[in-house]
Amino acid sequence: MKPRAHIPQCLLAALLLMAAAGPRPLIAAPPSPLAKLEIKPSVFVIPTAPPEGRDPFFPSSKRVFVGDPKNPVSGPSLADLTLKSILGTPPRVFAVINNHTFGPGDDGDITTKSGQRLHVRCVDINPKAGTATVAADGMSEVLHLASEP
């Protein structure tokens, strides 16, 4: 086994270099006053055409160019709903609204003709009158059975 005599020599060399560099203060000097920086707010511009920009996360997506931010599209309303049929007998009655089946007290999302989603709750179904009462966004409406064209 070889003695490790070179370790103390390396430590002595490092100590001599530190002593030659001179004393260093233990407390750092206060930071120098810098000119006050002006922080500009971020500005986000929604592009209206592909040459103006694209979605960084989905570059091939065209959904950013669909709408005009100055003319927002109104959301779906209860007038977009159609009661297509009423199924069952009075203890268990179901209503088909825009191809979705609801029972009294059920809720769910319905896609309207324009492709927008509307969260609807079926309040009541009256098979004798051919109506269903639905509620969405704090509004309520009675839907009547649609007549076949």
C-alpha cells in the first residue's frame, strides 16, 4: 500500500494561493443603486388570418381564426333546443331533447345545431301535454313536441 503523501502537499499549495490572494471581506458590499427599470405590460394580439400568427401549442389548428373578436358570437340559448319525443309511462318518463335522453331531474350537455354546447337540466316532463320543462343558466323554458315535416 502506497502512502498518500501528495494530499498534504496539495492542501498546502491551496492554502498558500489563498494567502497570496489577500484578505477577503466577509460581509458583502451593499448593492449599487441601479436606474429604475420600466416594465412594459405584455400585449397579446389574437390573429385573424394565418399570416398574422398561429397557436404556439397547436400550430396546425385553425380555431384561432374562426371568430372575429370585435363581433363575438352569442352563446347557445334554450331556443336552440328541440323536444323530439317523450318515452315511457308516468312512473318512468323520458324526453329526447336534441338526440339526448333525459329523465326528470337529469342534467347533461347538449350540442346545438351551431355546434355550441349547452348544459341543460330537465325539470319536468308532462307526457299528456307533450311538453318538457328545461333549465339552463338560470333560465327555464317549456319545450313542446316538434311536429314532423
